[in-house]
Amino acid sequence: MNLADLRREYAKATLDESTTLADPLDQFARWFSQAQAGGTPEPNAMTLATVDADGQPSARIMLLKGVSADGFVFFTDHRSRKGVELASNPAVALVFHWGELERQVRVRGTAAIIDAAETADYYHSRPRGSRIGAWVSHQSSDLVDRAALERRCDELTRTFADGEIPVPPYWGGYRVVPQEVEFWQGRPNRLHDRILYTRSSEHAWRRVRLSP
């Protein structure tokens, strides 16, 4: 396979400063709604990049579970690799890719653990199997084999058979407060549109066009 021959032209839309909203979270909500309407599978799928104590990056696909004027929310095991890395360095990057619309959104910011009540509200909205799964897995730790995981799942399914499943003490949500948000729209001849928002104060943003 010659990867150099894998190419496509982007020509579905344009992006101009005059048509973007003043707040990037509002602009994100607009694009997210369009991604949902445009048939993007799992439009809330995002790449989360973290950095460990030695400056080595890690990246993985996560699911966005909330977005508001305060930032972007996701949930995970605090003992996982990402949780350990966030404890030592809260700087993160997010990337959303909506290929059907020829769009990307890039976010740089700082992650902080959300309060327990907000975590509980989300946790109890999850399917029962997912709630048990949060107890079963010590995320990112070594596992002897798949059978050990399934035995643990069976044990906890019996343990919680007759009652409510509490939130694990090591599991919860993070909110990414953005400092930069970039909107990327594919254009012909790789002359893409890029609009970058940079936070200039708590409630104000600077908006510029970047060269593709």
C-alpha cells in the first residue's frame, strides 16, 4: 500500500471569523450539534492527551460526558495512567475529529477533579453493568488474564445483586477548563480554515485566524 496516494479534497464548508461566535464554548456547542445531525458516530469521542512526571505524553480516546461554559467533562478511574498523570501535571489537550463534516476542534487547558455530587449524578445515570465495571477494573494495572477479570465481575454482580451500587472511592470526573480552543475546517488544496480562541481574561477571548 502506498500511503502517499491516500488523499481526499475537503470542500464541504468554510469557516470565517465573522460567522463564529464570540465564546468558543458556544461555537463548540454549535459544531457539536451539527456533528450529531450530520451522522457522526459518537460525536463525543475525543483524544485526551496527558503528560507524565518525566514529560512523556500519553494519548487515548475518551468520551466527553458534559460541556458547559465551565469546560469539558469526562470520567475515569483516578488510579489509571491518565489519573496518575493528571495528579502530577493537570495540563491536557483534547482533540475532536468529525470527519463527516471535515472538521476538528483542538483544546488546551487544565483538568481538575469535579465535586462528588456531580460525579454521583453521572455515575448513577450509567447502565448497571457499567457501574459494576467501575468496581471490577483497576484501570491500567497488570491483569493475569481475561478470566480473572470475568470472575471478579461475577463476584461483584452477586455482591450488588440486591442493592444500589455506590460510586467507587477512586472513580470520578474531571473538568477541563480551556485556555485555547481551535476550530479547523478542511478546505481545498490544504488551504484549511483555522480559527483560534485564546483566553484573555476569565470571561473574554481573543480570536484570530491561523495560517493552515
